[in-house]
Amino acid sequence: MKIGVIGASGYAGGELLRLLAGHPKFEVCCVTAHSNAGELITSVHPQLTAYSDRKFSAFNASDFDCCELIFLALPHGESSTVIANLNPKAKIVDLGADYRLEDSAKWQKYYGGDHAGTWTYGAPEIPGAREAIAKSSRIANPGCYATAIALGTVPAAKIADISDVVVVAASGTTGAGRSAKINLIASEVMGSLTSYKFGGVHQHTPEIEEALTRATGVSAKISFTPILAPMPRGILATITMKLNSDISSEAAHKIYEDAYKSEEFVQVLPVGQMPQTSSVLGSNYVAIQVAVDSHTNRLVVSVAIDNLVKGAAGQAMQNANLICGFPENLGLSGLGLGV
């Protein structure tokens, strides 16, 4: 299949190109990057030697007429301006936020501007989602924090109150994008942790609540505090919620094991083994651990993902495989890098 990538100069776009280079059914024929048009792909992503003789092009909608599948890796608010000019027969996976939310009021509150609409939400491991994705041709790829938090929370609906979920999650600096920012330079970040978008204003909050509500039928509410961590990539989320009744850590662990026993990319770790961002680095895998804090009768869930793979490009390819009728794991079976 001929593939196009629009907006490939960012971190997620570069990761997408890396994964596409190893996909046996996808042939990348068009790659755009507005501000880097005319530059060699390897001048921005030196690791992508498979594209060593190729350059980013400026966006021209007609260049994508030959594409059967198109990935969009653009900042929020930009995907919707491009869509109208693309071949309506092409399948599209949008890594941006434009089509994730159902509630237009929430879009205006957390993002601003007009709400573009709602596409099928591309979180295959959430109950009921995989079948909907496979039938769709337009997929809204989830946000990175939203992926980790939703997967860490959905199984808990059987035993805990998901109307009051508290999340503290740390992310590497690539989660903030590639644009130069003083607060993200090495001298500012290294050896330091800081919260940001403090006080429940992070834009993934309504996305997570909508995903949880769809999956469980329970109106979900989360209090989410993100933390900037001094590392390039990875997310470690700690999720807590009040239990509805007394339950042991072993029983809670079993509920999560049963929920994800058929999911290749979600690994509920053995009791005593904790998720580490390094263990999923470069992979499409999710590592989860569960315990009960009996002192406060709260469920505690730890989740690790690579924000650029399962939180962006890897999940986008997983969704692309589904809408194109390929095995879901095609091109995604690589394990984490570790230390």
C-alpha cells in the first residue's frame, strides 16, 4: 500500500517513519514537513538511514492522490484544515487531537477554536473499540497520557469508583514537541522535576474521561497532574481510586490479568515487578502493575509506556493495520530496549 505522512519533522513523525521503514506492507511515497520542506529527512532525523536519499516536501494535496493510507502528525488545530483537500477515498490516521473529542464545549475549553468533529477513537485495547476501528476509515489516534491512563483505569471500573480518579504522571521532554522552548533546554531540565499545566487543565483530561465513560458506561472524572521528567521519552503514570469494597491486591491483580490476557501489547507484570520506562522504550508495549493500599482502601495502578510509540506512532500503525485488514501487530513486534 502506498503511504503518505504529513508533518513528519517532529518527534512523533520521525518515530512513525522509523516504524514504517520496517513494515512489510506499507511503502512510504510522500513525506511532508512545512518548515523543513526541501531538507533531507536525515538532516532532521539522522537515525532514519532508510530515507537517506529523500527530502521532505512542501504540502501539496494532489501529491497524496496516489496514497491509500495517510498519517497526519500535525499540531492540534491543523489537521482539520488539511483533511478537506485530501482524497476522500484514502484511509486516514490522525496523530493530532482535532478529532478525538465528542464534546465541542470541551474542545473550546481545553484547546480553543472551532471543533472539527469526531472520528473513531483509536484505542484498540479498550472494550468495544477494536471492532469499531476495523470498520472505520478515519481514526483519531489517542494522546500519550490518555493511552497510559485509560488502559490503567478501565479494568478498575469493576471494583473502584472511577468518578474520582487521581493521576500523577511523568513524561519525557519529547511529549512537549520539537519546537525550541527555554524551559525544555538541557540546562533547565536535567536534574530537575517540575509539574506543569497544574490544577487539572491538561488537554488530555476530557479525552481520558470520554474514553473511560464510553468503555465502562460510568461517568468518569479524573484529577490529573503531569510532571516533566529529565529524560527524552517515556511516561510513568500512577493512578489511584477508592475501592467499592474490600479486596486483596492479588484479587485486583487477577482482574487486570483477565482484562488483558488476550492483548499482545498490554503486559500485566508479575506481582512484585514494577513498570519501568526503560523496559518499554522503543516498543509498542504497555507495562502495568496493580496493588491495593489497604490503609486507605484505594486501588493503585502503575503504568509505563513509550510516549512516542504506544503513545503516538506505534498505536497509529496498530490502528492502520486494523483499518487495512492486516494483522494488528505487523511491524510492531519489537521489544523494549531496556537500559
